[in-house]
Amino acid sequence: MGKILISINPEYVEKILSGEKKYEFRKINPKRKIDALVIYQTYPLMRVVAEAEVKTTFYDSLEII
């Protein structure tokens, strides 16, 4: 189990933190099981703003998910 750092644009960070956005889609699968995401907000803030628990991970094409 582990954590990964992901960079996210400010508009999406706000939606994640408010609960409006509940899913994050990535093209590359992590090499190990992930139980938390460390969220780095990109320009202009450019810093780590939150940590989120990963409840479930889905691996498939976006059309199927």
C-alpha cells in the first residue's frame, strides 16, 4: 500500500475538496496498490493542498468504466 502525488489544476482541486468531483481519471496505472492520493495544486498556488483516501480503483478504458 502506498501514496502517490498527483498534480491537478486549481478548478478541479476546488471541485474535489467540495465533494462535487468524486473520480479522478488517469492514463497510467500505478505500479503498486494505492490507498491515498497527495494532491498538488498547479499554478498559481503550486503546493500540496490535500490528501485523499482511495476507496476503489478501476482499471479499464473510459468507455467501459
